Amino acid sequence: MTRRFLFLLGSSRPDGNTELLARRAAEQLPHGTEQRWINLAEHPLPDFEDLRHDSDHVRPREGAAAVLLDATLAATDVVIASPLYWYSVSAHTKRYLDHWAGWLRVPGLDFKATMAGRTLWGVTALAHEEQEVADPLVGTLRNSAAYMGMRFGGVLLGNGSKPGDVLRDTEALTRAKTFFAQEAPLARFPYEEGGADVRDVTP
């Protein structure tokens, strides 16, 4: 299958450190690899409404939800590029992932079966020297991939606070050069692997 990358930008500001790092990694993709970039702040989703005990969800046909659902289904590789906000993903990113729960309940969509075997990646910038503080974000993405039966390519971490700071993180830029070239194994919950450390590039 031809690889199609969907980059979902979860920052509240454009051209932030996370986006810069994601674009550096994307530059290394083979020539001709399809890339689609969507800024979640420009496609705001409504708060997710849990209807699982009342009725099934209806497939969105217009608006941000329809755009994001169609883009997600078309992608072989979904890249969550979210800054570390209060030690987890941003509100824009969390709302997008919440809507996965609704898409799972759309009759005939087979969202989980469709996404199974595809790959989830993460990119984040954090203003903290100790990368362990990003564990909640990594866990959110890894466990989401495990539940969906997806592969997980890990999370590319970079350091930066002020705009452009991450471009001075030489270690992160070096990792970015090979980030998407690595083999992404099938995601597992921590209890299935004895709590393996997946903070950085290798899950």
C-alpha cells in the first residue's frame, strides 16, 4: 500500500516548535510520499458527546468532523504533532481523539477495523529538560494505538519554549532524520510488555 501521511497539528499557535520538528522529520520521507497537514485549531471540533448508551453516532457529512474523519480514514500513517500541554496532549488533540470514540459507533463505518494495522506516530516539543515528564502524552498515544490494533512508531521529542527553540536542539534534529524510517511494531499496552519505556523514538 502506498503510504499516505496525515499530520495533525495540535498547537494553539502556528509555526510552533512541535510543528517545526514535525516538518524536519517529514522532509526525510521518500520523494513523492503523500503528505497532508491539518491544523486542528483551524478545524475546531465540537465537544464530544457520548451517546454509546443511548444511540449510535451518525457519520458526519460536513464541517470539521467530516474533514478529519475522511482524512484519518485515508491515511496509512497518522502523525499527532502536539506540544506538551500540562504534561499531556493539547485540548485540540484530545478533542480529536475523543471523536474516535464516536466514529467507532458509526454503523457500517468499521473505523477500528479500517485503522487496524496502520501506524500512529507522535511529535512533541516540551520546555523541560527531563523527558520523563512527557510520559502521559506518550501513554495516551501508545494506548490509543494499542486499543485500535495500530502500529506505534513512538514519539519524537524535542526541547523548546520560545518560538524556534527546537531548531537548536541538535539531538532532536538528528533523531528527526530517521524517525519515520524506523520499523513501527504493533502497539501493545504496558501490561502486555512489562512496562517497556517508549518515551523516545524506539517504542
